[in-house]
Amino acid sequence: MDRYWFEGWYRDARKCPSPHFNARPTNEVSLLVIHNISLPAGCFGLPYIEQLFLGTLDCHADASFAELQGLEVSAHFLIRRDGEIVQFVSCDERAWHAGVSSFDGRIGCNDFAVGIELEGTDTSGYTDIQYQQLQQLTRELMTIYPMIVKARIVGHCDIAPGRKTDPGPGFDWQRYLAVV
Ligand SMILES: [Zn+2]
């Protein structure tokens, strides 16, 4: 029994299974994509991100949610400002976080990527406990999916340039990668 994983689920995460996933085309898991999200934008600690990924978001709860109507998205993980890790999709399955994307000449990064959302915005910065939890989770991902190496840890902005900007200039890549 692996201390940290069971069938692609991380034991230290709160399990919150989303219907927004499907099978990977192969069992390759070789890319880690870092994102940010906040709902409404710039507001933290609210239940809306989880509801979005679970498909239960009331799109009338905030005027800015109108554009989210009918959107089916998910990520494998969300790391909240207080460090809580929530997992929505088994890493053995394909979550729907990258959208139109390419890495190293391959399109459709969801096929082979794990997606981690940090609760935040491009410019808000991230909390110390978020960095610690992200680093720990990354190390365990690299252990169980050895094709994920440092050179294959990217931001959403790197695989969808011109379309996405997250995790933004507020994310300290040097700090993050120094201890993974
Ligand atoms: Zn993103």
C-alpha cells in the first residue's frame, strides 16, 4: 500500500469527486500544469470553485458567473489559501483544466497532464502554506509519475500562450522549484 496514493487519489487531500473527467487515451502522465482560480475574481475562501468543478454552481449567485453557465471544467487539485488540498479527479483519469493547449509540439495537454489550481489571482501572490503544500504534492506526484520531471512543470500560460496568463507574475517559480 502506498503511503500517499490510492488509485490516483492523494491521501492528504479532501476527496471531492467531480463528474467532469474521462479516461486518458493512454496511461501516460508526464506533465504538471499550475493554474490559479478565484470566484468571484479576487475573492477567496468561498465555496464557488468547488461548486464549479462539481457542476453545481448557481450561475446567478454572482453577476460575473453568467459566463460560466454550462461550462464543464475540473482540475485534479485545488490548493486553498489556508493550505487545504482538495482533489476532484483521480490523477489516473483526465481532468478538464488545460483547454486548447500544446506542450513540446503535442496538443491537448489534458491527455497527459495533472492540473493543480492555486486559489489566487495573477497578482495576489500566494501564501506560504500554499507553497509548502504545492511542493509536497509535487514531490509525491514526481515519485508516483516519474515522467513528471522539473522541465515538465509549467504554468497554464506556457501551454496556452495568448489565451491564459495563470499562475501569473505573482507566482514565484524559483521558490517553488527550489525544493521539489
Ligand atoms: Zn488555468
